[in-house]
Amino acid sequence: MKLVLTVLARDEADVIDAQVAFHLNAGVDFVIATDNNSQDGTTEILEAYERDGVLRLIREPAEGLRQGEWVTRMARLAASEYGADWVINTDADEFWWPRGGSLKEVLGAVPDAYGIVQAFWRSFVPRPDDGVFFAERMTVRLSQHAPINDPTSFYRPVAKVAHRGDPQVSVARGNHALAESSLLTLTTWHPIEVLHFPLRSRAQWMRKVELQGEAFTKHIERSGTGYHLKGYDALRSGRIEEQHDSLVVGDDAVGRGVDEGTLVLDTRLRDVLRGLAAAVPGRRFALPRERVEPLSFPAPTLSDDAEYAVEARALTEAYAVRAQRRLDGIEQRLHSLEEP
């Protein structure tokens, strides 16, 4: 079985090195990356992995966020040129964590009748930025007991998909689904969780808001995501620093959240990345071939499984609410057309 990962990045130097190294050690055979005009060192990090023979770098000079188009291109290349049996399409701030063994092992267990597996975000909250590497600081994760349906929230339950290799695949925006695919979705089992780090520092958030806000206002590919447009409004009105600081979770709030069960301490990514520290000069993380033992993920405990089931239920409820909203919108449009 061959597993290929795609990643689209722009100005993600604080996270992209760890993202690529983690997935290569977690069972990914090869990475296809698209770099869209990065100016912060992201390109150079990806070039280093390309020289190591584990990554193909596509340099995309076009302005504007055409995520669906660019991810689809990578997903098709994964199947047609690299023989991928399975493809995972990621964002730079996502770490796809297999619930036991490796990514290749859990995807290899999917019955032949199914071609799409859903994973979902388990989001880490922003913490005070003291200049330390994000994975060392961000060890507090939201624990959702009920869905958050506010479209301007970072923490809405969101499904992501891995799929079997297909040279004709079309990936929908945000990598949340495939468009017009004949592949069947395995909806009742989520063997991978996506550790999500959307807001890592003030500078990173301001740059992301600026880039995505410009693309959205120019009507490139899609209308704006709620929390990005909210951030863009704050940026244009000079309130972006205030907005960012209001989102950061301090120590006292962490303590209360842990006591209430809405937050949990989760050091898994930090601990894995510490273990991947490279002995090779000039590289922060080791490649799989440089390690004596392959990285293996422990099976979750009964307590972990129970918490995970609660969050999976919240995901299901959230998508039911969104489906009802879409139906309500369709009904309103039909009524407007029927009016004289």
C-alpha cells in the first residue's frame, strides 16, 4: 500500500517543518506540497525535503486562494504519477493522528467497498506566545461535549477526508469532501483524528487573516469563512491585535476549563516531535530512514475512546444542523421565486 499526503502552504514556516516530518514518520510514503508565494522561509524548508527525495514541490505563483483547484491537482498527481492507494489532503496546521499503529495501518483496515474515510478536527486553543515552538506551548485542547454551530468560531466540529487514489478526483474546498465522487464514505468509523493548530501566534494570525481576507473580497474561489472574515474586519478596522488577544487562553482560564471538562491537557504532539529530534546537522526532525525504530502510535485507552465518541457525536449533530440550515435556505429561495 502506498500513502501520499498533500499540503498547501503559504507563509507557514513556524509549522511546516514539523508537519511534513510528523506525517512521514506516521506512515506517509511521499508528500506533494504546493507553495503559494511564501516569503517567510516556508519554500526553503520544503526545498530541503525535496532534496531528500521525500517530497515534490510545486511552486504556485498565482495570487488568490484557489485551494480546491490546487489541492485537486496534487491529489490527481498522487494517484497518476505516484501510484497512491490512499491520499490525505492536509492543511499546514493539521497533524493527522492515527488511533493506533500508523496512518498506513488504519487506512489499510478500511473495507474494500469504501473509498472515503472521515476524520475530524480536535482543535488546540491559542496560548500566550513567548517565542517558544508552537508544539511546546500549545498543549491544551478543546473537549466538545456539544456542537459549536457559530460559523465565526474556530472550534466548529468539522470533518476532513482521506480517500483512495483516483486520477480523476475532485477535492472540494477546505478538503472536507470530494466533489461528485463515486467512492463510498465510511461514516461510522473515524480511525484518524486531526490535531488542529489554527492560531499559533499574533503574527501568524494577522498574516493569515490578511491573505485569506484579500482572496475572499476579490471573490476568488469562494465566499469567506466566518472566522476569517471576522478577523479581516478586525484587521481593516485596526482591532486585529485586540481580537487576537481576546482569543488567547491564559493559565487561569486553562485551569478552570480543565476542572470543568471543556479543556484537556494533550501533550501527544509535543512528545512525538521531541522524539523526532534529528541527529543530522541542519535538520530539526529526523526522517524515518534515520531512526532505529519506526514511530508507532499506541492504541487509545477506554477513557480516550469514550471522550472520542462524545466528540464524534457532536460532529454528527453539527452536520445535521448545517443540513437543516441549507434546507431552510433552499425553501426560502423557492418561496421568493413563487411570489408574484
